[in-house]
Amino acid sequence: MEDDTYRFGEFSMSPRERRLFRNGESVLLPPKAFDAMYLLVRSHGNLISRAEMFSALWPGVHVEEANLTNSSCSCERCWATMQFRLFPNLGIDLLCP
């Protein structure tokens, strides 16, 4: 993982420490939810397909669609203030300010 801290809107993310902050306050995320958020943050401006998310979050493992949904739901308290572009049947893109 990279050592850089990512800043986007009211959030900052430290991949090295695996920590997410909102206005300086720590936001607790389950490990896979953090990984999903990190993937979207470091790929901002690029469309991430469901297949790419599965491959990045569960490499070499067959998982059900519900696993991705559960990871996404864990991020909802953060995602409510972020902007995304959703492309039905294609993927998702995080629009970082």
C-alpha cells in the first residue's frame, strides 16, 4: 500500500495506517469496506466495474454478489456525503472534490 494520505472533501484516508477520518474524527470501517473505499479513492476519475471490485477485494476467490453489497453498506455512513457516478451494469466512479 502507498504511504500517502488521500484527502477528499471532508475526508482523509491513510492507507498505511488503514484509517479513515471525517473532519479529523476517526471513522471505523470493516477491513473489506476500507479496501473498497481505498480502491475507489485511488482510482477516482476512472470507472471501476463490479468485476474489478471483486478481483481487487477477493483475488482468486469466488464470492457471492452479497459480499460486495455488504462491503458497500458498511461504507454508507461515509458515502452519504460523497459524489459518485453510477453506470448501471458497468460500474462506479468516485468523484473526488
